[in-house]
Amino acid sequence: MTAKAPMNLRRLLIGSAVFRLALILYGEWQDAHMEVRYTDVDYLVFSDAASLMASGSSPYKRTTYRYSPLLAFLLLPNSVLHRSWGKFIFSASDLLVGYFIYKILKQRKVAEDLCLYSVMVWLLNPFTFTIGTRGNCEPIVCAMILWILICLMNGKIIQAAVWYGLVVHFRIYPIIYSLPIILVLNPRYIQLGNGMEASTRYNLWTAAKSMFSKERVLFGLVSGGIFFLCTGLFFHLYQWEFLNEALLYHLTRADPRHNFSVYFYHIYLQYGRQLSLVEKLISFLPQSIVQLVLISTFAQDLPFCFFLQTVAFVAFNKVITAQYFVWFFCLLPLILPWSDMKLKWEGLGCVGLWMGAQLHWLLWGYLLEFKGQNVFLQLWMASLVFLLANASVMAVFIRLQRFSPIFLQIKVSDSKSGVKSQ
Amino acid sequence: FFQDCILKSYFSKHEVLSDSSFRDLLQDELSKFSCKLLPGDPNPQLTLSGLERHLIGEGSHRHLSSTIQLQIPPQSFPLQSCKLVMIERLPSGVFADPFELDHLLHHGAYAAIGVFGDTNLELPSVSSNRSAVEIHMNFKHNTSSGAMSELGIRIDLPLHARYAPLHESGYSEVAFGTPDLLVSCSMEGSSEKRSCLIVPSSDSNRLRTDVVVWKIPCGIMSYTNVVSVVTFATALVSTLVIVLPSVLYSKPR
């Protein structure tokens, strides 16, 4: 953050900050005066866990706390300063994401007005400003992912690896980015120190040296080391409760209760039944195939790869809750400058299709949960439509995206350390 | 009087709620208290004259409303300080949210309220055990009129439905029993001149008007194969919708 941010970005950030502050204050009022709370139930869970930690107990004594102890640690001031401390932290992270988006696009030589429009896509998205002000912690994860991108773009591999290890410990899903990051750390594009000597010979040895390059090995070791260090430390402090709630729960979660996922009704109908190995594998297959194809095609355009992978990961997951959408909303502004999609009618069409499918699902969900009608079949069909809508939107994005790798190939004549960002 | 939590004592000895073992424990606990007639008073005692039960709301989140009609005998002292304890043994398939009950407690609705047993908020019915709620409520009653007085106390308990076991009709029915009720009244400021009333569930059952039944929508087993096949087919089609444009994607040199 060296250059002084231009006036317009500053105004945008200040305006967004003021608006978020107003929302937090409104949230306090609504919680105290209305039946339905503004604050997310999860925030109350984090706060309770933080109070337990403050009194020396395990945060996992709070049922449904399924996060890293780091989150409870961050929210310790909730019990000391003010219960809304956490909301301020999350909203500040959300503003930081806006700043990082600007920084990344500016580094990629995008024009000023396009940078600002892209930042607005994040800061002015109603989903974005409600999620932090309601007390959801996802903006922190988004800020970390974007910071990792910035570090990689600037050749700071160790820093990127440290943050990557931390973010995987915090939320697990970013593990899907490991392969594209490793692929993009191709010694032809990014080298530490004096780098490899150019060689016209290509044999098994040079191929192996390239696959296990210094940069890749360093990234793998450092990020893996940080992840296992955090896991080891918290296992030492909180034992199996930590492993079960913060890690294993997310890996084995199969919630039969209704959610956006296509698999919810299948899971409910099969609940309690032992699934065969084939059945278990089949449910992993679509997700795995899509991830591998996306990575092998788009890894060099890292932000676009991350975006597509995240949309697919969420759409094919066994459980989908609305907060997961933020994971790709923060990446969307990073790819828009290279999209040939016009607002009319491709852009609006995508927004309409995606939102329409969601609203359609929510309608059936309301009838089931709040009116007690048996609409399981209709709700399940709505989730099928939602998956197809996600896939279709992804197909449109792919078709209209201009491929833009984040690194250019280093020329053989460059002898100094080479990171040439595009 | 009735300071201790009966359910806490039950669950310290039992893992799972069972009606018969709870009845035994209740009898044991209550034998410690003797409900004597106040000296000098002829017949009248505290009696339960009516119990109305309603399930209010629609969908998975409702309130169980209990209106308890008490007949309170006249006393020589002007004000009675009373305590009501209600124990609601919930049927399998519904649960009370302990955090929601805490919220009620902080709003001063009750002197004490707690849920015991299986308080897991997420698991479906087939993987859950029963739970029970104990509510302690204090109230005052003016007895200077000289005649028997009627008092109606309404208790609203917020409840939530668990995901029900599969049934071909598409609905699972959960029937509620009646609560165990304990009432104790004494002269304001003194615990000596005390009258009390104990109405276990089996007795309050005779007073209720209708059986309260909650119809919870549930999955239909005969759809299992179709749902699984179509789910995976849609996942496959979606995979192709993404994979084909990716494979055909042309990158500039």
C-alpha cells in the first residue's frame, strides 16, 4: 500500500465505511426492538465462544461453534469492549477487500474508471454489506485470499505461502486453490533469485527440476508447515473437540436439512442408510471432474481460475448456505475487466437467471419451513434448477472471457529475478 | 420450596428421558415436600380447574401455549406469593432451543427456564433423543376478597420441529402429552403458612380439552430411487455444461 489512493477511491471507501457503520447501529436497534434479529445467529455463536475463551475455557464448549480458535481469539474484545467489535472487524475486512481489488486491477494496468466500477461491484453489492454488518466472518477469508493473490503477483512466495496456510486452517475450502497456485509458480514465469539457466535440453531431469522447482517446493513446504503448526497447536490446546468441530465436521458434513444443494433430498432420503463405496464415489465425481478441467485450462489466469473453481465448488457441494456466495463475489470484480460480456443483455441475463433460480428455491423453502407444507419434491427440483443456472452462468463467463495470465513468460536474456506481472 | 431443578436431578442419573423412570423420580422428589392444609381452614385447597393447550403458528417453528386455570382458596392474609413449576416432557420430533429460552429468561418472562436431555439443534428425529423443559414462574395473588378465586396463567413455549422420519403420507404426526404441574402458595414474606398442589401429567391429562398434534412434513421413501438418479443425472449434465466450453476454450498465443 505505497501509492496514495486517488480521490475517488477514497470517497468510495469512506462512503462505504459510513454506510456499514450505520447498518451496524441499525442492527443493534433491530435486535433490541424487533422479534426478528438483524444479527446472524452465527455471530452469537462466535461471541459466546469468545467469552468462553476469555474465561479460560474451550470455545468448543459452545455447541455449533465449528471454526478455528483464531476466530474466537479475534472476537475476545466482544466481551471486554463492545459486543459489536466483531462486526466492525468483519466490515473493515470487507472494505479491505475493496481496496485489494483496486490494487490488483491497478497492478494489472486496468483503466481507472474500470477499476472503480469493479470495486463498486463488491462494495455496493447488498449481499456484501449485509454479510459483514450482520456478523458473518467470510470477509476476513476474502481479504486473505486477495492478499495471497497480491503477494503472488509481486513474487512474494513465502508471504503468500504463510497466508495460504493460515487461510486453509481458517476455512478449509481454499485448499482447492493449491493446484492452480502450484501450476502458476512455473519457473518459466516466476523465479526466485537468479533462477534457472535457460536450457535447450529437455529431458526427464529438466522436467523433474521444473515440476519440483524451488518456488513450488518452498510454497508447498511453508504453507503446509503453517497449516500443520496451527493444527498441532490447537490440538494441543483443545484436543479432539477442536479436530472434530473445526476440521472433520466440514469434511464429512452431510446435512439432511433443506439447503440450496442438489444433494439435500437424496441425503435426507438415504439418512441412516450405509452408502456403498460406489455411491460415495459418484457424489464426488462431478465436483472432481469440474475442478480438474477448470484448473488444467485456466490456472495461468489465476483470478479467473479461482473464480470458476469457487462457483463450481459451492454449486456442487453437499451443503450450500448463502454465506458461501461471498467466496466468489469477492473474485468477480477481478475478472470483469477482461470479460466481453455486455451488461445488456448477457450480464443482466446472468444476474436474472442466478437470482431468479435462488428466489424460486427460497419460495418453496418458505412454504416448507414457515407454512409447513410438504413441498420437498418441488424444493428439490428448485435446487436442480439452481445448479443448472450456476453451470449455465459459468459457461457464459467462460465463453466471453479473454484469457489473461497473471505472469508473462520470462525472457531467457533476463538474468535477474524474474516476476513479470501482466 | 421447589428451588431445585427436578429435570437436572433426573438427567444427572439418566442419560435418556423415559416417562416411567421420570414418574418414579418425581414421586421420590415430591415425597420430600409435604403439602399441608393451612391450620384453621376447612376444605378448600389449591386446585387445578382447567388446562387448555394449543399449538400456535405454522411450519417448523411454533409455540406451545398452556393456559393453567387455578382455583385459589381465600386466606386470612391479603397477599399470597406463589410459585408454579411446569415440566414439559417433549415428544420425539420436536425440540426447544436453549439459547432462545435463555433469551426469554433475560427478558424476565420466567424465574427460571431450562431444557434438558438431547438439545442438539441440528440432528433429525431418527438420530435424536427426547428432551424436556422445566419452567419456574413466580406470581402474586390477592386473596382479600374472602371467596374462592380463579386464576389463569398462560405459558408459551417456543418449539421447533426436527426433520421427521420418512412416511408415505408425506407428514409425520407428533402428539403432545400434558405437563407435570406443581404449585405452591404462601403468605407474602413467609414460607410457613403454605398450600400446594401437585398435578402429575397423568392427572392433568384428564383435564385437557383436545390432544395437541403437530403435523410435520417429511420425505417419502418411495421417491428415493428417482431422486437419487435424477440428482446425479443433473449433476452430470451440469458438469458437461461447464466442461465442454472449457475444453473448447481457445487461448490466445
